[in-house]
Amino acid sequence: MSKNYRAAAATPPLIADIPTKVGQLNDYLFDRNIAVGQGRDGASVLVRPGIVILRPVSGNAAARIAELAEQNGWTLTPRLGGFQTVEIPAAAANIAGERRYSVREISRLLEALDEFQPSPVYVYAGAVSGSPFLSGSPFLSGSPFLSGSPFLSGSPFLSGSPFLSGSPAPLNSAVPADAPTNVRKRLDLDGVPRPKVLVLDTGLAVNSNRNVEHPLLAPACVRHPDWRSEPSEDATDDDDEVDVTKDSRRELQSGHGTFISGVVHQVCPDAEIHVDGVLSSHGFGDDISAGEGLFRALTRTENTIDIVVMSFGGYTADDNPPPLAAYIDAALDERERLSTKRTESGESPLPGLLLVAAAGNNNSPRPMFPAALANVVSVGATDAEGRAFFSNYGGWVDACAPGVDVVSTYFTDFSEVIEPPVELEHLHVHEKDKDEPTSLGAQAIKQEFKGWAKWSGTSFSAPKVAAAVAQEMYLTGVDAPTAWSRLCHWEKFRYADLGVVFNIR
Ligand SMILES: [Ca+2]
């Protein structure tokens, strides 16, 4: 390889536009303020249009950034933790005549701010099986939900696919379930502190008085005075809303945070659960909502949270860590620093902090973040046979737990009617059943939610592992990192590319 040849080759941009629209999802993603781009190897990413994020800088660098922003008419916004964002109006990133965003403006911002190591703001989605987002390249073709017939036969997956529903918006794939008969009771051990688990997700379902809606969760979940409530379907507030759009249908991931809180509670009933909303009702968040949610929650609890559950994830353009990694590093550093300060003044140290994340549901070894970060426990999903067909896998996956047909807490009173999937008749997979009426093709489905639902995904495996760590803490008195190191000891049973097996119902 000659030096001249290398010098002559232009460096391709970190992120480029994908050549085509993404089918029916196009409008949906546009309405959610999400741009679809591709990295240098063609793998797709979801990013916010017209914005980049910069890590903390000071002195001359800060002044230089302000000067550049002034010259170019960019909006500079300080963010929690010393981050700042540089933004042009999202509308300027719109592809002319189409309802989709271009990532060209992001590329320009990245180039202009190169010396400050800017990053796109990556979009994260709740890791629910049946959600078609975030698949490998080209966009959506790697989705297992459209390729193999077994996946089309189970109704949650079918109803989660926008291509089959006849609806421009993808449907929520949680289905009603009966209340479990064997919910474990609290041990209420004398003088033993409750492990504190923070759920960063869509929030928690509350009633009109802003009290925790679900009777099982009411004694377990802590509501903080700065509870955020905003009547917008794309708000990343602390309310887990059932139907913000008022069309009598749940949004794509309505109930996700409430469900996960219930998974934590069922595995470790003595855990004290804290919730911070970082995803919208559609299940979308980004580096800013997730990073700031983490900071906000750790600050309000005076850095006493033991375990953080992040059942969401996204991909980056170069498969290197996203800005959320810097927020996580900062949170861990802060915990360490505050703890040292306490011990130096003769107080007891703060507990160690453990972060746990869902590995994602794209049946892929491509690293999904934040799960793939070295300082985050990454959790994949199993079924009765081994790896669940949708679960991501690879050396970056640390643990796994059952993630199919998980039953947990949900909205206590909601009914919705799902119209028959209009395009079903065009599919060949059901050809042999053509003459037999199916519950899917023939009639609308009415779903009544009475507090419990059944849902699948690595989203629900991650809180099982987090709660198993919490239970170990509670029973043995160690902190979360120590409990995790015991539970992932080399003697424990592992699956290849899926880590330590937590066979928790
Ligand atoms: Ca709705």
C-alpha cells in the first residue's frame, strides 16, 4: 500500500445518508425527530438531526467553541455534567420535499468542530422484541421479524411489525396476562438496608394523584418531589403514560418502565425502586436524555443508588462508545470521589455503583450501547432452548436471563382494539392456513389490561440480573459490584457469547 495512495483517498464522513427511505417507518421516525444514517461500513444508526454533543472543555477551547457558534449561527446549549450541544435548526436538516432528515448537517458540524472531538447524538430505543428499529445494515433488512416464518406466527411479533399492521405507527407488543399466583413477599430483614435500584426508562405509571398506580409497586417504588410530568408523547418525563396520543391505543413502548420495575420487584421484593424517565412513550431516548437522567437521579438520591437498569440501546457509526459512555464514566468517577471524601472525613464510604443494560434484540453480535461498554453489565435473553432467537450476543455480553413471555406489572385499567392486519393476506407464510380462520386475519383483537402483561425482549432479562444482584446484596450485606463479582465468578455456568446464565423465572 503506497503512501501516496493513502494520502489521495479522502476520508469518508463518519456518518452518511442512507440511499433510500425506510418504508412505512419513514414518517414515524421523522415525527419522532430521528434521522437514519449509516457509518463507514454501511451499518445503520439512528441519530438526532442537526445536533452534535461536545464533552466538557474549558478555557481557550470553550471560548473558541463559543466564537465558532457565533460566526455560524449555531445554538450552543450547556448540558448537565459539563457537556454542551451545538445545534442548527432540525428543519435545516430536512431533505427537501421529503419527510425525512439528512445527516449531512451533522457531518458538517462534526468537521467544523473536529478539534473538540464532537459526536452525533445517538438515539436509543427500549429493547423490546418486536420493535423493528436499530437493526443491522442495510436498515431493516437484518430484522428477524420479517425474515423467518416462526416469527410471524406469534401474535406479539406480528403486531409489533409496522409492515403487517396496516398502521403507519408500529404497535406495542405487550399482551395482557393473568396476575401471577406466586409473587414473592418481602423479607423485611431487621436492620438491613434495602438495595436501591434505579430504573432509567419510560417512567412509572401513576394515577391522577401522581401516586404509583400499581398496588404491587406502590410500596416498592419511591416517588421524588421533582417528578416530571409532560403531556407529550415524545416527552422523556417520569410518567409512564398509557395513551398520550388519545387514540385509544398504547404507544409503541407505553408501560415499558412500569413492567421493568415489576420485574425488579418480583426478583428482589425488598429492593427500593427509583425511576427516572429517559425514554418517550414510543421508547426513544438519546445520549442527552439518558445521560442527564442518570445524573439527575444520582444527584437527587445523594449518590446512594446501588444498581442502575438501562433496558435500552443503540448503535454508533463506528461501533465505538457513544457520548453516554462519558456520562457513565463521570457518574462512576463522581461516586468514587464523593466516597473518598467521606472516608477522609471519618464517615462511612458510599456503596459501589453497578450499571446493567439490555444487550438488544437484533440477533446480532454488533456491539449495542450502553450494554457493550466495559463498565456496564450487558444482558442477553434466553428461552427454554438456549439463546432467544432475537437476543444479541458476543464477547461483550456478560450475562443472560429468560426474556421470552416475561410476565410483569402493567397498566391497571386499559382496553384497546387492534384492527386486523390488512396486509396479512399478501403474505405467503400463512398460505397453508388460508382456508382456516385465524384470530389474526379474521377479526379485530380486543386487549384488556388489568395490571399484568406478557412481553419479550432483553429489556426484561436485564432487570432480572440487576435484581438478582440486589437480592445477593440484601442477603449477604455486600455492595453491588461485590455481589456482581460473586454472581459472575468463573465457576458459574455460562453460555458461549451470552455470559453467565441467570435462570430466573
Ligand atoms: Ca396512543
